[in-house]
Amino acid sequence: MTIRNKQKTRKIIIFGTGEYGELAHYYFTHDSEYDVVAFTADDEFVKNNVFKGLPLINLSDLSEKYPPDQYEAHVALSFKKLNQTRAEKYYVLKKMGYKLVSYVCSKSAYWHDLSIGDNCFILENQTIQPTVKIGSNVMIWSGNHLGHRGIIGDHTYISSHVCIAGFVTIGTHSFLGINSTIRDFIKIGNRVFIGMGASVVQDVPDDSVVVGTRGQIYSAESETAIALKKKFMDL
């Protein structure tokens, strides 16, 4: 059963055949105007020519078989390496001429002035308050609160049940773990890793790691920051 009956008026290709590719296929199929017609991946990862019952195409052959003037695309990759891999493929597909589409679940609450970039993937049960601005290639998992006047930078990943208060700015390529909390008027830098359950109560510099309910901040050069990013981000 579909969440909302929508006529399929636009055709897209999904880049990625892992967990995120499967999920993107499900959400786009059941709750969007987009008809997923094929998958693609880097040539070395294409071992079969079918995935989820649809054609699986080498990336090098994609524009010939599915021209960018006739098809759109969505990059569905994980947050590994602080979202760097997903960002790289985002730019590859754009350079190839594809328009990258965003998905926002119809089971989320948001206002008419919400600003969203391309290739975002925003799941159900969000509460997004007025004048929020979300950049491009942002993934937001289920059940979060995004406070008014917030800004989310490009290529950032927000896990489930994150509470972001009003007037918060989050930089690019960052990761916010499950149940983390961001106080109002906070500025979070680029490439920041915020651990599960962390409380952020002060501004966070670029490349830092924040952990714990007291919001301990570790600089990029610290052994703790390096170890945590290596463990969780494959850096």
C-alpha cells in the first residue's frame, strides 16, 4: 500500500546498490512522483546486470543508455568518511549532466518556506519549523526536530531523534548521532562528528568531535577525535 497515491510523472536512476540504495528505491516508489527505472554504480561494483528487478548499469555506460536530458538521478550512499564518498558521487553525476532530485517524506511536518537543495533524502516524522534552510546532498533520518531559522550545510547527515534548537548553523560534511541535542544559537563547523547522545552547548570548530552529555569537544588533532572518526567514519 502506498503512503500517498501519486502519479509517476518523472523517471530517475538511483546510484548505489547497498542499504541506502534499497531504501531510496522503496521511498521513491511508494511516496513520490518519481518512477525508479534503473540503478547504477561504479563499474567495478557491478557484478550483475539486475538489482531489485531493475537494470543495473555501469556508470560509464549510464549517459548513453539513460541520457541526462531524459532521466534524473539520486545518489543513495551512506555517511562513511564523513559523507565524502557520497559528495564525490554527487558531483560526478552533476558533471555528467543529471538533475539530482530530493525526497521528503509526506509523513513529515514542515512549512511552505522550507528551503531544500538537491539530492536530499529526508525521512518520516520530522518536525521542521519555519524558515529552515537545508543544503544539498543532506540525509536526515526519521524523527528529528529542526528548530526555526536553522541552517544545515551541504553533505551533512542527521541521525534519528536529534533535537536542533532554533538559530543553529551546521556546516558541511558533518555527522549528528542518534539522540544528540544542539542548544539554540550554536554554530557547528565543517566536518564535525557529534556522537550519540551528545549535548552541544557551545560553538564547535571545524573537524572537531563532540561526545557525552556534557558536550566534551575534542580538537581534530587529538587522539580521541582521530580514534572516534576512524571507528565510526572509516577515516
